[in-house]
Amino acid sequence: MGSIKDKVAIIGMGCSQFGERWDAGMSDLAIEASSEAFKDAGVGIEDIEACFFSTVYAPMGGTGSSAAADALKLRDIPIIRNENWCTSGHIALFEACMAVASGMYDVVMALGVEKLKDTGYPGLGMGRGMNPVLEARRTAPGSFALIAKRYFDTYGLTNEQGKELIGRIAVKNHDNGSRTPKAHFHNKVTLDKVLSAPVIAWPLGLFDCCGNSDGAACAIVTRADMAKNFRDDPIYLKGVGVAMDSTMPHLRPNFDWIHFGALMNSSRKAYEMAGITNPREELDLAEVHDCFTITELAIYENFGFSKPGGAIEDIRSGFFEIGGGLPVNIDGGLKCFGHPIGASGLRMTYEIYKQLQQKVDNPERQVKNPRLGLSHTFGGPPQISAVAILGNEKG
Amino acid sequence: MAGIFSAAAHIPYLKMERKAIGGAWERGSLAGCRSVAGSDEDSLTMAAEAAGACLEAAGREAVRGLYFASTTAPYKEKASAAMLATVLDLDSAMETLDLGNSLRSGLSALKLALDTAADGGKVLVASGEKRLAYPRSDQEQLFGDAGAAVLVGGGDAPVAYLGGYAVSDEITDVWRTQEDTYVQSWEGRFVTGEGYLRVTAQAIKGLLSQMGLKPEDINKAIIPAPDPRSAMGILKKTGLTEAGQAVDSMLEQVGFCGAAHPLVMLAAVLEQAQPGEKILLAAYGDGAQALLFEVKAQPVLPAVSLAQQLENRRAINSYARFLSFNGLVEPQPGEPFRLVPSATVTWRERDSLLRCRGSKCQACGTAAFPIQRICDNCRSVDQFETVRLSGMAGEVFTFSRDNLAGRPDDPVVVQTVVQMENGARFYGLMTDADPTQVELGTPVRLTLRRMHDLGGFHNYFWKCRLVR
């Protein structure tokens, strides 16, 4: 496999306010995120040669890329929509980077938008897939919660110890979110409050689950050798890794619901491209897919941030907290932004981009002199994982 | 002479104390409890559960016919017997037939099977019943839901069929028109006296006379009755006695299960059968029928006894949920389904979805469910044999108790991954469980349930349940 390390740079990004955006439709969210990105990059819509667009649910399937074209009045260029579960935003970024690296385009945009709060339902609905019965009554919390009991049992945690452990991740991310103006939730929570919250899908309680929110994010991507024509502090793509797996990895006899091939392979590919051999030491921060607290825990170990079983001690010692060895989800993560599916990958990348430029919107959460950051989404039942590693220096 | 090889009953996991039903109406209540079909059970699934138990015990060989009897079949037009034969993974080269309308149809199906199975083949008789009584009526407390199945064959059956006597009788005593939701009935004294007692007695006396037997020659008399008073009355009227021949009417702990009731009682009696016993089996409904059997040897018993089933039940105390399970009130809808109903998909994938078959890779041995054309382990293409998972032992590999996924009236879904005995994993829903009792390693079995009614038809699939 080849490499596009340092061949592509992000020269502008935008991110809408996340939350229950009763005031904003899909078009408004797209305009909000892309306007900021255009301004940040110093380009206009007329400079965009192709658009890579991610949205999952809204509008419903069968509408192609129309929503992006109609919202931004994009015309005469290709708009390529992808729908890849929770990783869609990252896949849009991945496509944009490959398009530029191929030499076909000089300036393209990746746009992720999701309008979840127009359905009249608080949740995402029930069931999955094309089969009338096989995945009936599947829900996201019910699916990801399957990791928890296996993890607890494998590493000798009682249910109470396990719940407390993942509860600490909720406390951390809520603490982080309190310093992030664009997040949906800004409330800090105590461990007691997390542990006494209503159960959603045992062992996951309310604060173990991310919210349903509206949001959009956008990136303007160009060739690395052109990047400084646009700004002094472009952010370079160091590595990408995407790995898809069957929706039924449990068909493999040794699948244990703790180790996920998609997570391990996507991170390995991204590390290899970026030249990272020890992510725990070399990364300065990471935004990972905390759709549920147990997911974030599994990612620590599948990504090599912690050794197998080592997440327990790392969580307890505050290794992933702000000021810790490797701050994770320093903006509050999906826990505080909610998860407008098609937008999340780009929103997480936005935080890494701003951190690496040392331009986050609240200095209280700025990491000191970061060089390398990772963003990541993990979607499906779970099944597909996408990783982007960014750096603020070439080489 | 034809006879019975095996019989099994399915008593739903849920029960309701009659005082909870009476209490909801602030009226008197009868003693005991009634069985209540779960929110995912109907007459077909209850029959399937019993029939599966029967076949697991006695084997699937030589089953050439399947007769399904119910007054509450899930479809007015579309046979349940064909669905049952499929979910039981029987060969398609067989006779399938639905019998209905009469409360006697369960016994009629058995009689028909005994008459037609004499050529060495076997016939499976299955029945399930879930009748709706008017809210607040006595019948609401008296009725029960259950399924039963009897495997009949020619040759040396352990329970030999000796003869039968039938009476046809026209009377409008208990009925439902095509439009009725609830069972209707005429004045009680007329219904009992001129209907049930007179005609059932005529059939029983006719049989005894035809066989040259006296009441005391009978060891066990299985005479389903719609209520305890009629159960006593029919003994008195036929010269049978409570101490001598009567068996548990199953009214106190289960309730009257309509067409399935004689077969449920038969399954209970056969669990205790002793060689040499003569068993009389009768049923009433638009006439009556009485059959005589002699136990030659112990019949094949299902793995889980009726006593175990009665012991391992869970009480629901909410009358509102009882009404909702029966479709009589409409609770606030939950989140919408994002599923695509398709009769085509159900048909095309029937081997997995209905026959409950998974694949076993012939190259590397990996077992999977549903059937996979490409092995997820070694990626060999189209090199597999199919293996039935229903009836196979399994245990919980991991689970979550999902409070978002359920029906509004049955809100907790245990999302479960089951490690099957052959290495396959079943990833689905658990039913019939106290969700707090589930642990890793808990033994489970698969069971057919009605999942939902998308597309305007009943979508059946498999769930797992605790071993009772």
C-alpha cells in the first residue's frame, strides 16, 4: 500500500454549533460550517473543484448529493456523497485527500452534515439492515453494550467495578465539554451522578451514551506543496487508515467482542503511514469515537494507547485526562457534542486541526505545543473504523 | 394399529394470578392463575414450541404429515401447518393441513392423524390456542394460552389407539363470527346442560358401549371442560369418578386452552403413563368425540416436563400489559422500525430465517448463523453444509439489557449473543426471561417467535430463551 503522508494539507476548517438546532435545517448547518471553513482558508466557493459529502440519515436515502448542492449552490463540479455509518465524515475527508493526492484537483472540500432532530423522535429508531427480522430491535446502545460484559469478565471486574470504570470516562468527557463552546452539553457530572443515572442498555447508563444532536463540519483540502499559498499554518495529513469488517464479525470463532479487527487494522495502517511506532508516547492528543464510554475504553486498547487490560489503570490514573499523558476527547467528544453521524468525523478532525494550530476557541483546553493528533470514528454494529493522523509540520 | 409415540405441551412463561384480573375490575376472582402468551407468542409459535420438543425427543424421521388445529390461527387465509412444517425443518414432501373453527378441532386432528398414519409414516399433530374473552368476563380469568403436539404413527406405538366414537351436534352455544374479537356465548345453563354435558356424555357412553367397557375399566379419563363445575358434572353424568379416573383439568394453573386443551392434558397424562393403563380422551365442540388408548410402553417424553414448565414461570401483575399483549389497548408507540419488510426475503432466506439452519464450512469447519456462502474464517466459497440450530444447546456469550429496544408494553430487550454447541453464534433477542437472571454462560435454547407485523403480515424468527 502506498502513502500520502505530507502530500495533502488542510487549509481551512469550519464547525457549526452542535445541539438541538430547532432553528437550523440541513442547509443552514451546511452553510454555517462551510462559511467558517471558506473564511478560514481564504477561499471562495468558486475555488472548490470537488465536494465530498457525508450524511447518513437526513434527508432519507435516495437523495444523492442534492442536499449539499442545494444548500451551497454548488454547481458544475462533482459532489460525491458517502454513507458509511458513523465514519462517514472521516470517509469524506479520506476521499478529499485522495482526490487531491491523485493530482486531479488542487482545492476540494469535505462536508459532513447531519440533521437528526427533524424526525419527531428522540432516538434513531430501531432495527438495522435489509433483512426483515435478523436485526430487528437492534439499537446502538444495545449493540455496543455487548462489549462491556465481555470486558468486565475478561479482566475480572465486578459489574460495579466495571460500571465505575466506564463512568470515569463520562466524567472526564463532560469535564472537557464544559470548556468547549460549540459542544451540545457543557455540564460537568460527578461519578455518583453517572452511576445513579437511568439505565439505557445495561450496563450503559444515560451518561455512558452520547446524545442525538444536529451539526455540520467542513474541511478545505489542498496539495501540501500549495498549502502555504493559503496560510502560514496549514495542517498536514500524516496518516490515514480505514478498515471495514463484516457486520457479523462474530461469525469468526475467536471473535471476543473486545478486540475489533476494524479498530486494530485502521489504526495500524494510519500509524504505519505516519511513521508512528508508539502511539501512547508519540501522539499529543486524540479524538476517538466515544459513542459510548465502553467504546472509548475498547479503543484505548485496540489502538495501543493502553496494553490489553491496561486501560483499567490508565483510566484510574487519569492518563487520558487533560494534562495527562495522552488527552483523549479534550473537547468533550461525542459525549458532549452528540453524534450527528455524517458530521462527527470532520468535527473531531476540526478539534485536532485547531489544537495543532494552537487556535482552539477556549484557551483553557489548549494542549501545549502539540505536534501530532489523531481523530477517529467507529461505526456500524460495530464494524467500520476510520483514523486520520494530522501534524503541524512536514516530515 | 396406529398410536402415539410422543406428546409435549408448551405452557407460556408468563402467568397471571386471577385475582389480579378480578382486582383490575374490582370484581370477584376465581382461584389460581391463568397462562398468558408473551407479547411475541401466538397459537402458531406455541404449537411450534411444543412440536419442536416432541420431535427433539422422538426424532424427525418418517414424519409424512402435519396437522395444525386452532380456532385462533394467525391467518384466516394462509395455512399455519405449512409454516410449522418449515420451522420444524421437516421434509417438504408431506401433507399439511389446518383444522379450525371448532373447539374440538385439536382432538379431530389427532383422530385424523390416527386414521391416516397407519402406513408406517408418522403424522405430527400440533395445536395452539390464544382465545380472547370479553374484558371483565369469567372467561377472561378462565381461559389460558398454550400449545401442544402429539406424534402419531402406525406400527408399534407405545400408546395404542383402540377406537373412537364421534357425535355431531348443532347448537349455538359458544361462537365467534368472522367479525368477532371476543368469544360469545348463550345463557350459561343452556350452554352447559344442553351443550357440553349432554353431548360429551353421549360420546363417552357411546365409546364405552362400543368397546364393551364399563367406566371403572378406564384408568385415566381426560375430559377437558371449560370450567371447574362442568369438569365435575361430566364425571357424574358418565359414571366416572374423581378418585377413580379423573386427571388434573389444568384449569386451576393454566386455564381452558380451547382446541389445544385435550392435547395439553394428554401430554400431562402421558408423562405419568404406566403400561396397561387405559386412557380415555374426549373433547367437546359442535358435537363431541371420545378416543380410547392403551399404554403398552412408556412413550418418548420431552426434555422439559410439564411440571417443570409450571414451576418455572413468571407472573405479570399488570392488567394493562395483559390487555396490550392481547392487542386490546394500544400503548403509546415507541420509536419507528427502520426495517424493510419483505415476503420475498423471508421466502428466499427461509432455510436460515425459518428452518433455523446455519452453515458449517466444509473446508475449515467454522459454523455460522445465518447461512454464509463465503466462510468468514477461511473465505472458501460455497463449500458448506447446513446445520439446524433449533433444539441445539447454547449458552450466553455476552448480553446487554436494552431499555430502548422493546415494545412500550414489554420494554426491556436482552440483546444476546449465544454460543451454540456447534461453535456458531446466534446474535439476537432473548425472550421469556427475567432479565436480571441472565449471566455469561447461562444455558439457552432457540425458540420461534412472532417478531413484528411489518408489511401487513406476521414476521416470524428465532429468539433465545432460558432453559426451563
